[in-house]
Amino acid sequence: MTSQWTVYILRCLDGSLYTGITTDIQKRVEAHNAGRGAAYTASRRPVAVVWKICATSRSAALIQESAIKRLTRQEKLALINGTSM
């Protein structure tokens, strides 16, 4: 069985952005909001999904996640807003 991978960006309560991957976005966001998602988001709850995209494989999702994590905050906000830099 193949899993559908999702790359996502969360906006935390403090306005910061967190990027991750998952095969179940709803369950993952619930985990983040319960303090079980990641150490970074545990103290910045609640979080909300502000951007997501499907990936063809875990490898593709990891590559996309890494590329997003290298972006500046302004570039991430442009991605979220659908505008180009």
C-alpha cells in the first residue's frame, strides 16, 4: 500500500512557521496541538496549517521539506500567499 505524503507549513501561536511532512495531515496537526508533534511546536500551540502540497514519495517530500526550510521567512510567506519573490 502506498501512502500519500504531504509537505506542510504550520503557523504557530507566536507567528513562527514550522515545516514538516506526514502521511496524515489531520492526525499530525492534532499531535502538534496536543504537544506530541515536535519539540518546536510544543510550546507554541495552537498551530494551524497555512500551506500544504502532496508529494509522490517520502523521498520527494523530504527533498521539498528541506528546500522550504532553506527559504527565508519572507520567501516562505510568499509561498504561503501564492506570490513569487
